[in-house]
Amino acid sequence: MDKIKVGVIGATGYAGAELVRLLCNHPYAEIAAISSKSFEGKKLSEVYPNFLNVCDLVLTNEDDLLAKSQVVFASLPHGLSEEIAVKCLEKGVKLIDIGADFRLKDAQDYKEWYGLSYKYPQLHEQSVYIIPELMRDSYKGQPIIGNPGCYPTSIALALAPIVKNNMFEENGIIIDSKSGATGAGRNLTQTTHFCDCNEGFAPYKVASHRHTPEIEQTLSSLSGKSVKVSFTPHLLPLNRGIISTCYVNLKDSYENDKNYTYDAIYDLYKDFYKNEKFVRVLPKGSAANLKNVKYSNYCDVSLHFDERTNRFIIVSAIDNMVKGAAGQAIQNMNIMFNLEEDTGLNLVAPAF
Amino acid sequence: MDKIKVGVIGATGYAGAELVRLLCNHPYAEIAAISSKSFEGKKLSEVYPNFLNVCDLVLTNEDDLLAKSQVVFASLPHGLSEEIAVKCLEKGVKLIDIGADFRLKDAQDYKEWYGLSYKYPQLHEQSVYIIPELMRDSYKGQPIIGNPGCYPTSIALALAPIVKNNMFEENGIIIDSKSGATGAGRNLTQTTHFCDCNEGFAPYKVASHRHTPEIEQTLSSLSGKSVKVSFTPHLLPLNRGIISTCYVNLKDSYENDKNYTYDAIYDLYKDFYKNEKFVRVLPKGSAANLKNVKYSNYCDVSLHFDERTNRFIIVSAIDNMVKGAAGQAIQNMNIMFNLEEDTGLNLVAPAF
Amino acid sequence: MDKIKVGVIGATGYAGAELVRLLCNHPYAEIAAISSKSFEGKKLSEVYPNFLNVCDLVLTNEDDLLAKSQVVFASLPHGLSEEIAVKCLEKGVKLIDIGADFRLKDAQDYKEWYGLSYKYPQLHEQSVYIIPELMRDSYKGQPIIGNPGCYPTSIALALAPIVKNNMFEENGIIIDSKSGATGAGRNLTQTTHFCDCNEGFAPYKVASHRHTPEIEQTLSSLSGKSVKVSFTPHLLPLNRGIISTCYVNLKDSYENDKNYTYDAIYDLYKDFYKNEKFVRVLPKGSAANLKNVKYSNYCDVSLHFDERTNRFIIVSAIDNMVKGAAGQAIQNMNIMFNLEEDTGLNLVAPAF
Amino acid sequence: MDKIKVGVIGATGYAGAELVRLLCNHPYAEIAAISSKSFEGKKLSEVYPNFLNVCDLVLTNEDDLLAKSQVVFASLPHGLSEEIAVKCLEKGVKLIDIGADFRLKDAQDYKEWYGLSYKYPQLHEQSVYIIPELMRDSYKGQPIIGNPGCYPTSIALALAPIVKNNMFEENGIIIDSKSGATGAGRNLTQTTHFCDCNEGFAPYKVASHRHTPEIEQTLSSLSGKSVKVSFTPHLLPLNRGIISTCYVNLKDSYENDKNYTYDAIYDLYKDFYKNEKFVRVLPKGSAANLKNVKYSNYCDVSLHFDERTNRFIIVSAIDNMVKGAAGQAIQNMNIMFNLEEDTGLNLVAPAF
């Protein structure tokens, strides 16, 4: 087959650069163009020397890129992707938006959490939000895919089986997440200055992170009821990975109902994900560790039970830049182009 | 005054070595002897070269140490301190136990969580467990002080005002803690092998950590009711510090009761700790970060409110080796010897 | 073509585990068997959970492995590979030794630096030591390849052009190398205990590291004269990579000889490596950084000139586990089996 | 005695903030004022929350500060301290300059390496550059002390005994230094962005770092001859500390002259520093490690001999922010005010 011509808008951002890394080894895709506002005219390898002799493409502008591409990944701050989408639709180019602009179905949520309104509401009817393991059937040829956020991916995969089966007490879900510093991107900030971040650790945006409505949208959709969560992200002094530790009060106890034993819920998870290559339900007694998924597209999930409080604790680990961004975006591209979902994603996490 | 003659048993363990570091600058204490089972006969500075020319004492055995000391810090694995305590009482030496053997009042808890029985139950009547900010009045001249664990200290200080005032829903407390690798001690393990720990992050002993009954003992004592918590520790890839992120469902809402507004609870905390040098209630809008407390005896506490779920989130930060171990032990020694509580503890956390 | 059946002896050591990671994506190789003395009978993924669902092979013993393999990688402590080699030759299995036993041509060097004698001297006549970029022509069908050490690889590639052209003062070479902690392997040691290694940095085995004779063997062979170097390795608080900073006194000055200008020597390097995919001579003004090569098979080389002292400074960066071990071993396997040298090695270093 | 009234100009830079940390515990100094151009009007603890309740002074301007101080530490980019010095002399305030403006005696060197000319040459006759262990006798009441740079301190202390005794080959000195990221200061740069610095390592400013003339000035002064060195700094992925690995070709060999044995030179070092509290010549067989000096004013020195090349290798370790900046500045203040040199500097390096 001819290779798919791919464009990456925002290729010098972290998600963009990771896309380039992964696309370099995708057997059915070729990078047709890459663009950057800040570095137009430079080679990517001048910005990121790891790409020297690997991808020495010159960063171009969006219009040039759109002219060369069949599908475009847009990795931009929120508020900028709708205009890209308009142009894509005009030109018949498909769009996978890595940013936040095509994630929230409810325009009110977008307004409340991002402070902006959708300018082209009809665009959003042509887009679909997809975490492949949970929603691949929603893909019906839409020209736009809203690629999920990193935290929401890690949390949805952790909670889906128990939420879909409505085994949890409503409003009892607490999610304590920890992300590596790549999650904060390439922009220089005091928080991600080496001496501040190294040997430091703290929560940020407690109970106010913009991924909250996206998390609730997915959980509500899975359960069929409105789900509210408390979500607290923290910044880890390491480069990659997210651990989400999710606390769920069970609706019933194993004394009343055999479906509520640890073993029954463990089996439920194993069964739920039995055909999913990228979700690994860990053996009983193990705990998900982000070192086992880094640089790969895996999501590891471990299950724990606090029988003293009848609370289930589910821990998930992903690489925020792969399964949480570029890898999942390629998974979505594979869906869009009817390829095997794992094409180009056979990434083995290094052992160290 | 004559300096207090201090002995440190287990001086080559991490808490022991940290005690030596702090005692070197205590104006009213002198290190009379240090002991170690593994390194008897060696100088401390041969084991820890940072002590070269600072503390070159030779590590001796326990009996020799007891003969030279007025007060002894024992930093030993659980199960070993009772025998030390017996000898101390015989010789009229005071004991501050850094280990776990004098923390739990209920022998049954000790048996359940540590798998051992108290051999000398009467000893425990002569001992007292003290987190100074919450329990200094319990000191009535007892010859033995059980020094609190690191996690329990960080959690008790985070929750005390809200628990003592019974503003929380029982059994709704969830504590997600993260500790630096010094918490795992000097012993070599795969988990703390550099390449495993670095760029890794995971929970451990989920819902089964031995500090759980100690946490519940303190919270139950403060509230006057039996409190059960879910407690999940995680291992951070850094040396020092504990962040405890504590989730509390409020008993009432601010719509019904003005004591349940964020501002009211913030004021409650400020007032509760207004005379406490070592507990800093951070300004509104800040989040506790362990980088601001490392190498110091401070406990920083930040308060956050998730009004969408009527949940209060309290975050505390301590240095696990100082306020979580050696520093608090010296605070307790100061109480024991009627010194100003902060004597020898004017440690300024470095900015980086 | 049929895939090459590959065995990995010592698969639970760091080099072994990295070989498995890379072989998983080699298009013409399949892992026929893996072995381990310490973990025989366990799955690799029980020892390294990153391999779960990726390589769940059971670790077997050497004899079983030899029966299943066409080529064997042996990743063992020195002194153990000769016996493996004897068995390989008996069975017609090829051997790539990742350890130190087939690196030194001079048995006396081996004895002096490793404290052992070759038991089967004739074996060493059937073996060849290959850094592909410098010695691939030495491969004449030998059944055994001695895979180079990590430091010697980084140093030989840094110095080859200037040494081969005899532009340097003899005995003036000083090499200051810094390696990540994977270089110390999986064994637990105090030095690689997280709290000792993290935020620490020091040299080790100053002027006495066993890689010294291997470095000198290659440099002497390139120059045709006996070369002696001072070599000091240091341990970096990070997982992967080696930086070698090499100081060379030039034999002549650019005032006398135009071949001794910075530009002339830079051109010499560019030309020397112009057909070498895995050696990147960086643009003038750049400095080699191990972050740009990690998880890849590249060796980055940067050139610097101290005209005040007429000294050339060459810096090389490799991933010690890839170009310094498993990647180069696969490069050697590709040579052995007449494959393109980069087969299975199209690894793009991540940007972060 | 009355406490010395101290002002810190540039208190929000890294060296300034470290000065505040150390001055907080100096028994004979009090912080009279602190200033900052960028943060005037804010509390120091708003910029660095570690100082909350410890030093909540409001940052003022330079004139206000000068009016309140007997001695001023200026921690500023080069080119700004002469104007401060003029004002200090006018007001009879003493000055310790932490920046680069009073380090180089030769105005030509300053011009060549810093690109600026001294505006007030006569000021420099009233100033003196002091590494206390080597030059304390140069203090004759001068109103200005030029505080040494971090790298030059670590290197001068490593080389002084061998250089002062002229045991080295001229122009054979090579210095390979490695510094933690605090050396790059508080300013945000791509190089010190967490994800770039973490798990990365590289040299910078190879053979062109501005500390070179300062290093040569001290070595030349000690030896009485003009000394030229090759100096290469590297950036370590950790917060604090400098390791300098210094290579020296010995002038003679131990075969000819018994002063050139390892033991003789070791004894020379021990004797040279026998009265120096802050320089620790490590036991034979040890290597200096920055983890043993961090957060302290010590300089650890280890000696190594490469007899194969008749080269001496001296390794020194300091905390770049303490002995390399703020600690040494306080040592110089103590000299200026005729206090014991270690006053306020009894800092015990933590073991971890």
C-alpha cells in the first residue's frame, strides 16, 4: 500500500516530537510535513538533536503542511484547533487533535473549564472522542478524532470495568494522580526548572484541573449516570509516566454479594480486557509501576482491596507521552485508516 | 548546664545516622556513645564518610553504650526495643524508641500488624507516644517515649484540627501518601536499587501498611470515636520527604453551616497551630511541597476544598528523616529534659 | 527467510534483558530460548514485569538453550564464557560474548587485569573482537565474536580518526568517562543503592579499571604504536549512557601544519564516519549529550579545540546498554549473518 | 558583642538565597536587609516558601539596604558590582562580592573573558581575592573581598600542594569538572528545564569557560610561574556539588626521587591541610564524592596515582553553593570581622 502522508502541527511541542519519534518507525505512514510556529524554517534536528540524521525535515507552516498531508495531528494549546479543523475539512484532510478542543461534548463544560466557547459547534458533530479500548466502535468515519487527555486515559482504563457494571457508590470516587514532568511540556516554568522539580514533589491544581470534566464525561457515559469525582494531580520528579491511584467505595459488600469479592472483580477486569493488547491487568499481588510502561503504549492496571473499609483501589500506569498522547493518537489513526490497531506501536518498555 | 549524655543505638541505620547529624549541633546534648550490630568496632565515619572529622566515634555495643548514656535513642527493627527498654529501666536511663515497639497502645493491634506479642506488657504502661504538637501534655515523666512513625506524623498533623472537631464523615478518610527512598532505609533491596527506583513510581503495601493502626489510633483518640482510614503509600524517586494527600468528606456543607466554609476551616487550622513553630499552615492558594521542608523539622500543611463534591483535601509535607524520625525524636528528648522544644532544631530548609 | 534462532544466556542481567528488548523487534531473529542461573524456571516477565505479554518465555538452563539456538549471546561475568564457547563450537552454534573473555588478544593482559588465565587459548584464535565501524573487515566467518566493552566503544569511536592518523602525542591521552548506573548491573550494591547514588557523583577505580587494556589494545592497533592512556570512570546518577571526554595533545600545531586546524580535523572526522549510520559527528559548536542517544544505537561525537594549550577535546556519547552492549552485539550478529548492519536497530532516541 | 548588620544584595538569586539560609544560624550576624531588583516589595518567603516563618523580610532596594548594613554581600551578574562598591566605600560599608567583578587582578583578563573593562581601576587596589585556606594572610583590612568562583575554589584546593611545590609539568594540567544544576542559577533556560537536564549529561563551554583565567591566576600565583590549564565543565543532573577531576603530569618520577611516590605526595597533602577544618584529605583508597559534602562547607580531596603514565589524579568535591559560594563568603566575612573562621559554618553534610 502507499504510505499514509502524515502532517504534524506543533511538532516541536512534546507530544508533537513524540509523534515524530513513533511515526519514524510506522510501517504504513510517512511524515509528509511538520510545522511549528516558533521554529519555522529550522530543521527539527536543530531543535531536538536526537533527531539528527533520523528526521531532518524543515519545520514549515500550517498551510504548506495541510497541502502535503492526508491526515494531520494537531498538538496545540487549547483554542487553536477549530481553525485547523475548518481548513482540514475544506481540503478533505483528516484530523486527529491532540489538544483539548475536541474532547468535551458539552460546550458548557468547555466554556466553564477552558474559558472559551466553541466557535464552530457543528464541527464537533463531525468529531468523535476515542479511547480505543472503550470506544472504538464509536468510530464511524468521522473526519476528526479528539484524542483523549493523559490523565483521563489512565483513569478511564483503570475504572471502566467497575463503572460500566455500576458496582460503585456514586460520588465516592477519588483519584490521586501523579505525572512526570513531560506532562508540563516544553515551555520553561519555575515549577519545571530542574532545581525546583528535582527532589521536590507536590500536588497542583487541586480539585480544579481541566481534565476533570473529561474524566467525568467518560465515567458518566460508561455508567449511564452522572458521576462526579475528586481529582488531584501531582508533579513527579521524573520525565515520563502517570500513576493514577483510584479509590472506589463499593456499592455492596462481598458478604452480601459474591460479585463483590476481590477475586470476582479481578476476574471481571481480566475478562473485560482479555482482547486488549495494550491493557495489562497485572497478576494479583503486583502493583502498577510506571517504570514498566515507559516509552511504550501499555497501560498496566493493578487491583487492590481494602476490606477493612470495603473500598477498591485500582492503580493504573501509562507513559503520558505514548498511551497518554502520541501512541494513542497513532492508535486512533490506525482505526481511522482501518489498520491493525497496534501498527507501529510494538514498543517494548525498557527494563531500566 | 552539663550536657545531656546521649547514646544512639543503631547509629548506622538511616534514622540513627540522621540523629547523629542533628545531635552534633545540639547545644545541650553530647553524643556519649553510638552502637551498631553490623559495624561494631568501626568508626561511624568509615560507614558514612560525611562524618569524617565531624563524628569519628567508634561504634560500640549496646551494653557499653548504656553505661555511658543518660538517654538512649533506639533505632531498631521492631521486636528488639523491649529488651533495650528493660535494661534502660534497670539502669535509670531514659529511652526514646524510634522503632515501632512503643507506638501501639493496643497489644492486639501490635500482634495483628507486626506479628509479635509484647513480652513485657507492663513496660508499655511506663511509656508514652508523643507527637509534640498534639500530645505534649501527655508527658508526665515517663521513662520511655515511643517516637511516632513518619507517615502517621504527616497524617496526624494534616488532619488533627478537622478530626478533633469532628467535622468529618466517619470512614470517609482516604490518605494517599508518597515517601522518598530514605523511608526504606539503608538495606539493599531491588526496589531501592538505583535503576529500579529512578524514573519509577508505584504504590506499595496498598491497604496493608503497618502504619495504618498507628494512624487510626491517633485519629480515634483525637475524635473520641473509632476512625478507620484507607492508607496507600507510594515510593518516590527522591531521597527525602513525605507528602500525604488526605481526602475528607465533610460532615456538613457550607450551605447549612458557616463553620464548613473553606475560610472557616482555614481559620480553624491557623488557630489550631498558631503557637506551633514546626507546623506551617500555608497561605491560601499554595500547595505543600516537600522541597520546602527537606532537611528541616517543619511540617507544611495546605488546605484545599473540592466544593463540587463537598470534600476537603489537606496536604502535608515533612522530611521523613527529620520531623518523621530524628528531628521529632529530639523534640521529644527536649520535652523529656524540660528544654525549649526547638532546641537544636533550628534547621532552615534549603531553597534548592 | 527463516528467522535466526537466538539464545540469550544470562537474560536476567542488564545486558541480557536489553538484548531481549531489542530482539523482540528484530525482523529476522526470534528468541528461541533464554537462560538464567538465578531464575531458572521463572518467566522473564516475573523478573522484569515490563516484558509481561511481550516476552513471557520461561528461563531455562544453558544446555537446553544451546540445543535450541543457532547463535547465542552470552552475558556473563568474566571467566565463564570459555566453557560456553567450547560447547558452542561442539554443537556448531555461533557465539557472541558480551562479557570480557574474548576481548583481550594478549593473554597476559587478561591475566593482569582480570586475574585469570585463558583455559583454552586456541579458542581465542577462532574469535574476533569487533567494533563494527572500525573493524568490520576483520570478520572472516569466525564462530565467536568478542563484543566490546561499553567504555572502550565510546572511547575508540571518539579517538579513531585522530589516532589512526597519528596526529597525537603518545602517552598524552587522558580519558575522563562518566557512566549511568545501568553500567553497574542488576546486582545490589551500596554504591547503587538509590539514596547513595541519587544526588551523588564520584569517580571509581581511578587509573585501575579493567577496560583500560581493551582501550589501549584498540588505540595501539589503530595507530600501529603502543598507546598508553589515563582512564578515569565516574558514576552518574542516571540510568543510561556514557560520556567520554577525551583529551589529546596534538603532535603538531596549526601554525605549522594546516592539517592541525580545528576545521581540518573536523573534516577528517566527518569524512572518516561519512558512511557510518551509527556515528554522528555533531555540528561545530554542539556538545555531545547522552540524552540524545539514550535507548538508541547512536554514538554522538563532538569536537572541541583548546587553542591556548594546543589540545583537542573529543566528547562521545552512547547508550551504554545499546551501542555499549546489546545494540552493538546485534550489529555484530547482523555482520555474522550477513544482514544489513542496522537491521533491528532503527531505534530513535526519545527527545525526553 | 553586637551582631554584625549584614545586607544581601541579590537575595533571590541562588547564592543570595543560600547566604540567607546560612546567615539565619550565624551567631554573630543578623540580616539587616535583603534586596532584589525583580522582587522588590515582596517577602523573601513569597519567592522561596522554604523561608516562611524563618525569614519573612521584605526585599528592598540597594540604597535602603546600604543604609542599614555594616557589610554587604553582593550576588549579581558580572558588571554590576563596581557601582555597589563605590557606594559602599562612600558609606564605610564593607563589601564581599560573590560575583566575578573582583576576582581577576589583571584588567586585561577581565576584558578578554567577560568583555567588559573595569570602570574604577583604583577600586581593585582596595580589594582582595581570598580562598581562605590558601590566602587568608592576604587580608590586611581591605574594604572589599572578591569571593572566589565555585570551580576555581574546587580546583585550587585540589592542586595547591602539588603546584606550590612545583612538582608538576607545566602546561600538562587538565581539569575535568562536573557541576550540579544550581551552578546555572535560578534563571529559566532550556538546558536546566527538568526534562532536558534529568537523565542527561554533557559538557558545556569546553575550553572557553570564564572561570579559566581565575583558575590560572591562582595556580600561577601559587607556583610562581605562568600556568595554563585545559578546563572542561559538565552539567550534572543533580542539584548541588562540584567534582573536579584534575590530571597532573609529575615533573619527576618516583624512581628518581622519593618525593614523587604516592605516599610522599599523600603525606604532603595531609601536612599542607593539617590545620584546615574545611579541607579533608580522604584516606588512601577513597574517592571524593559530592554526596559527602553537600549542604556543608567541606572540600573533600582524594589522591590517586596512575603509575603506568606517571600521572597524578586529584579529585575534589565541594558543595558549589556553600564552599563554592555562600559558605566561603561567610568564611571571608569572619576573616574580615576577626571572628573564628568557622563561625556559623558548623554544617554537617547529611548522610543521604
